[in-house]
Amino acid sequence: MSRPGVLLDRDGTIIADYGYIGSVDRVEFLDGAIEAIAALNRAQLPVVVVTNQAGVARGYFDLDDVHQVHKHMIEEMARQGAHVDLWLFCPYHPDGTVETFARTSADRKPGPGMALAAAEALGLDLTASWVVGDSACDVGLARAVGARPLHVGPVDFPAVDVLSFAGLAGAAQHIVEHHARNGSNERPSFPAWQYADCGTFGTAYAVDFARAFGTIETTQLAEAADLLNEAHDRGATVFACGNGGSASIANHLQCDHVKGVRTGTDLAARVFSLSTNVELFSAIANDIGYDAVFEYQLQSLARPGDVLIAISSSGRSPNIVRALEWAKGHGMDTIALTGFSGGPARELASVSMHVRSDNYGIIEDAHQACMHLLAQYVRQSRMTPDAVTATTF
């Protein structure tokens, strides 16, 4: 996912909403709607129509009727130099009378299905995208996937964090101007607003996590795995460190390598967390200073050829930076897991697995996933193909 897009409702946003529009003769474009879509096209923003079409489930018209309406709209828009990149609709409704379509569906707005399908098809970053519509379900869709909601219609939307416009023309102008000012890389922090229930929050969290995890460079993952395997091959020691939630990841890393990787392999890994010994840790912090808690341990325990894995969401923690600097100056390879801007840790490390996010939970979840996948990769690389297939990881 890499670029923003615009997800448009159909009835009440692009064409007049006369209720269950299933025939071409009932299609009436709203004033300025086609010109608005053309403006989005000129700004090189992908445009997707996402529309609930419960009329199919209720037996008012069938799938072919929906396609004919969209075909007609495509032809009319083309005459004025506008186009939609993807047309998506949900024909399902739990109260439907047509058995095939009488069910609930995650595609039905405010469910996230159509937005997720659009992101997959067009490579959209939903957290940098807009959802424009005339109803609460359109705003709900935006909430569900972390997109920006814009409301159109004669009456402003009641939520103070949702901008309202009289029609699609105003909304499109806002989008184009915002895009011109900020470019495609700007996106709101997650969460950008308050969610009414944990279900929609969870869906949006999962979307933002997937986006954030996708920013980790796979080449860096591969290099980190090679460093670990080579360290294990030569009997070197791997040290891990972190503060707070990152400390728990460092401790978990020791468990996964010393116990998990050994299961089913011939590897007895030498892996230690510098965050786990509270007696030593607190003595160094109390007598010397918290900035020295990892560096001081390395001075006694580490040798050239060993590896340090430093985990820090900000990449700026002084004790993490000092540990990386010491390790770099004493013949150790280093791996950093960072977030936000990456800080000095990202630049100091031999290998940097950087997560582009500014949400601590999402960054730590991504770091935890990196920790797991590295351990599992090392483990499977030391097993036979048949053993890998037969083993539960």
C-alpha cells in the first residue's frame, strides 16, 4: 500500500438518491459531480465507487441491472473527461428476500470489505485516503479503515471531526488542495479520532498495522537473519536490549532463540537479554546511571564478533544509543528495531528494521512480529524440508 485514493459513495453523492436505483432511466447526476471526479482524475488520485446495493437482495433489481447503471454512468462521465478507476458494490442485506443475497457481509458499508478490496486492487494506503458520502455508513467506513471521512449533503454531519460540503464539488476541491499541499506521503496519525466501539477500532488498527509492517524493508530482514545465522554458526553470543515494552520483546527474543529455535534443530544458541536481570540492571542504574545499563553489561560480557539487537520505538533512548555506539566500536554487528523517525539507532546499526509509524502499540507489535519471524526463519533454516512441513511453529 503506497498511495492515497478517494472512495466515493454513489447514490446521494454522485447521482441523486431516489431510492433503489436499478435502471438507467432513473440515473440523474448531481450538479458538479462529474466535474469533481474529473478534478480528482487530473490530480492523479485513484477514484473508487463503493456503494451498497441492497435492492439486489430485496429483489427490486438484479446484478445485471447494477452493471447496466454503472455502464451508463461510465459513458456519461467519459463524455466530460472523467472516469472511475474501480466500481465496487455490495448486493447483500440480512433482511433480503432473494436467498442468494440474504445475509450479512463485511462488504456492506460501514463494513470495511469494499475499501480493503480497493486497497488491494489499486495499491492504496487507506490511512492516507478519503471516503466521501452522504450518510453515516460512509463515515463509518472511513472510521473502520482509518481513512478521512468527508460528508456531502444539505445538512452538516453532526460529528465535529467530519468536514461537510454541499456537494461533491466542494469535497473534491478540498481533497485536491490538501493533496497538492501535502503530497502523497502525508497521513494522519492513528487514531486520528475517537472510535465509538472497539470492533471498528480493531479493524482500523489492523489496517494501520498491516501498512506499517509493510514499510519494513525485506532486504533488512534478510540481512538480519543472515547475521543471526552466521553468529550461531560461529558460536557467537547474541545480546538483546530494550526499555519498557521493548524490554519484553528483548526478553521474549531470548526465549524464542534459546528454547524455540533449539526445538527440532541441533542449535544451542547463545542469546541473552540485557533487560532481564533486575538486580544487576538496577545496581548499574543506581550507582552509575540509567544511560549505562546496557553498555556496562556489554563491557563485561561481549566479545568481538558478537551481535547486539537493540529495540527502541523512538531510536533515541540514550542507553540504546550508547550500547550501539559501544558495540560498533568493539567489533560487534548490530541490528536495530526502530519506529517514528528511527533516531540515532537507525543510523548506527549495521542492519535497521525500521517501522514507519508513530503509534507505539503498532511499532511494538511490528517489532514483536520481527522477533518471531526471525526466530522461526532461523529455526526452519536448520531443519529438513520434511521436518518443517510436519512441525507446528
